[in-house]
Amino acid sequence: MKFQILDIDHVVIRAANLEAMTRFYREVLGCALEKEQRDLGLIQLRAGRSLIDLLQVGGKIDRPESGVPGVGRNMDHVCLRVEPFDADALKTWLIEQGVRIGEQATRYGADGYGPSLYLFDPEGNMVELKGPPDATA
């Protein structure tokens, strides 16, 4: 399923397995490689107008006080606004990619209430895919 991420400035995710995380955000969610600084343990991925930075645990610029990847202490979730939002097609695509799917619901976000789907990256971080605002909500 093709979709475009529309809004977020950037989010930094601490990664225990930088390769698996890079593959997930590139191949499953469709982010493009923006900048690679392997010496720092940093991969920056373009998500629409925004960036998702993956920071290698133990790398030169890692801040261990940020938490432990995979146990929900490095962030709660990142919400990515996507279009088109076809929940069934998204679920089919994600399941084909071996992605663990979470709850689908109508949730509030920057554009108001709209459809939303939770999923989890390879290290257990929750990602929310959010569709357009619901005109009736």
C-alpha cells in the first residue's frame, strides 16, 4: 500500500538493532534515507516534510537516560499522518510485512478526530498511522 506521511518535525528513537529498525521504517513505512552518520550511530529518515532519527544505543551521541528500547521507555508513540487512509488495505500490507498490529479507532490529533491505526516497529515502539479528519466528528 502506498501512502504519504504529511506532518511531524522529527522524532528520535533509540535503537538496539539499527539495521532492523532502518529496514522497518524504510521498507514497511516507506521513509527515504535522508542522512547517514554511522560514526555517530545515527540514521535520519525522511517522512514527508519530517524526519525520523534512529539513534544506535551505545553510539557516540546516545543518551542512556532516555530509556531502554523495546520496553516503552524511549518514547510512547509517534503519530504519522498518512494519505490515503484505508484501514483494511493498511492492515493487509502491514500483516504481509510481518508487522504486529494494534487497535484501530477514531482518535483526536492535530487535525481533529479521524481514523487511526496502531502498530509496532521491530523493537516494540508504537507507531500510530492517522488518516484525515472526520468531517462529522
